[in-house]
Amino acid sequence: MSFAIPVKRLRETKTLMAFHHPKPSYPFHVLIVPKKAVRSLKELDARDTEFLTDLYVTAQSLVDEFQLPAYRLIVNGGEFQDFPQLHFHLISDTKSQRFKVAG
């Protein structure tokens, strides 16, 4: 998997990468992207439990690390998907104290 925009990886496992969105729409906006080529959520194989486990562990650890008081994990599909690779947005409307200091 390669990116045209250099990113600082917040998490990387065998199955996914997580990094700050290069053009964030929220004060806290992280993308979580599977390394496996999957076009959309409806094409994700439910037996891909290693990725699904990594997804939730990664989201949980980022919520804890950045002390997010409220957050959402979003997946877009169909017309709402900007590019044809499954990806999740971990977002928060408010930055935590830790993020304000670090960001």
C-alpha cells in the first residue's frame, strides 16, 4: 500500500494502518485503512477476523491515548465513499487536552 501524501502512522499492524487524515474535517480525524485491498464494507469478508479485531483494538487504543471525551467511528459506502478502498474515520468534535498540547 502506498500513499501520494506522506503520513505519520499512529498505529500499524499486519492488517491495517491508522494515521491522521491529511485534510481533516474534525478537530480529531484519523483514518484506519486495511492493508488488504477491499473496495467497500459490503465486500469485506466476515471471516477476516484478524482485521476486525485489529480495527476495534486500534480504535479503542486511540480513544484512550488521545483521551477523546466523545467520538465516532464511521465507514462510508457507495456514493459517500471518496475513494474505492475500505476505510474508517475515527473522529471527535472536541480535541482532548492531550491532543491540544501535542497538536
